[in-house]
Amino acid sequence: MEKLAELVRAKLGNQDTTREVTQGDRSLKAAPPELASLQENSTITPSNRFLQLPAPDQTAAPAIVVSSARYPLVGTAALELAYAPLHEQIRQFASVSLSAGCNQLELLPLFLLPGVHVMEDIPREVALALASLGQAIVINQRPHLGAHPGLGRMLASQLATVDADAKILLSHGTRRAGGNEPVEAVAEQLGAVAAYWSVKPTLEEQFLALADAGHKQIAILPYFLFSGGITDALRQSVSSLQERFSKVQLSLCNPIGVSSQLADLIVDLIQD
């Protein structure tokens, strides 16, 4: 996550080298759920360093990427499995931004679906953070990453080199009404069928349908940002399917991962 934050900071910093930002334009932009950027009326230098928010376990603290001039400021936070609740991470990040003279923070949820986390959990955590911060800073929640129309185009370019006559886009899925519609839209854009890890139709169901239709080369694209427990389990599932159906060639692609193109999408959503 810190590598992605550094890429976003660099892109924001490069943009600022070509224009002067007035004092009234100062803003903090955050995300991942939160990435953040701080712009001031000064010259961006290419060098940067990492600052750590204070935390009981420093190895788990989110990183802030900041230029030697202390901006753009980019921070990361986590909704789950973090050293502190998200609202406390936001509060700490806001305190850093306030000390740097910034009074606005942009929160970008680094999620692919408008599920419970995006629509309920994060807004609740933001409200808790604001309750302790008062009116010292404004926090704006930006659209989640999956809302960017360029995400499908980025995935299409990744799939262009994959040799397959059928494709499955595998997402975690959500039970929230309408939450899986973006996955269906991206799948259609890719010429793929959608499958889900937590809801139906499952990977095996979609695979069997394609195999029954006569497809012999099937590519599976994990609609996940990074590798983790689910993608590890997915490899095992694909391996099991391959053993059971040896006449069908299965190709498992990598998750989306950190890239300059992904950082561009984040910057677009921050600045929109």
C-alpha cells in the first residue's frame, strides 16, 4: 500500500511543478481506504521520505509519503486489521495535516464495489473522526476506486495478451442490493462473465457453464486489488478445477496490483 501511496504522491507532485498553488487552494487529499495529498504555495522537490503516524505497533502504522517541503502529503489507513480503528487513523492523519497548515482532507475508498464498507462503515468512521476534530478540518469522501470508468479499460489492456476463448471476472461480491452491478458492467466491457467468491454465481458454476458450452481455454481474472488470503484460496480452487477438467486449459491472471496506471485513476478521482 505504501508503494501505491508513493506513486500517487509523485504524480500529484509532478503536476504541481507546472503550476503555482495559491494559499487558498491548500488541500489535503487522502485514501485507502485513504490516500492523501497536500498542496501549498511552494516549489515541489523530487526527493521524498516516509513519516510514520504514532502507533503502539510502529510496524503496523500507516505511512505518510511527503516531499522534503512537506507536501504533497499522502497517507494510508486500513478499515480492518489495523493498529487502531479507522476513525482514530483518520484523526491522527488530520492532526498531521492541520500542523502542516491544511484544512481539507479528501478520503478515497480503495474499494472496487459499493458494498457495506464503502456505503456504511467508512462514512460512520468519518463521522466519528469529525466528532473529535470539530470544525478544524473538512473531510470529503470521494467516490470509491471501482467507480472510475477507466478501470475496465485498464483491465482490458492487461487481458490483451492472455490467450483464451472465454474469460471469467472473479470478484469478492456483496449482498448489498445493486452492489454487484459494477462487476457485471466491467465483465461485459471485458467480454467476460462475472463470478463471485461470496455470493452466486460462483467460480465453479460459471466455469462449468463455459466448459459445457465448448470453451477449451478459460482465463480467470481476479477482481481484487492485491494478493491475499482469498487469492491464495483461489489458486487452490483453480488447481482443483484443472485436475478435474484436464481437457480445459485454465489460466489464472494476477490481481490488479500496484501500477502507474492505477495511481493515475486514483489521482483522477481525487481531483475530479
